[in-house]
Amino acid sequence: FNVMMRLRTQDDWNYLQKSFGVRKKDGGTFYADVTGDLKTWLADDLDSGEMDEVREILLSQGINY
């Protein structure tokens, strides 16, 4: 959330996504592996309330998620 709060422009968000790239996360014993971009990882790691908070932070800065 701290990183999201420091973003000021759409270009900042786009740069963050580009820098993150596409990564693979080992799901562990009971979960499937996840391969994807930043949005995919956020959706996998955060619950719906946390995702809403991320979207609100970005929208408050005029950034389209």
C-alpha cells in the first residue's frame, strides 16, 4: 500500500508494471503456481477488500488500474 500511495501519475503506474514484468511464483505444496504480471500477483495475494483499497488509492491519484 505504501508503494501505491507514492505513485503520482499514470506513467508511474505504467513504469511500475513494466519494471515488475512477468514473474513465476511457486504456489507451494497445495496451491498452483502463478505466472503473471503485477496485476495478476496483486489479485492472487490480496483479498477483495485489499484490492478495493489499492484501486481507491490509484483512483485518488487519477490512475487507471
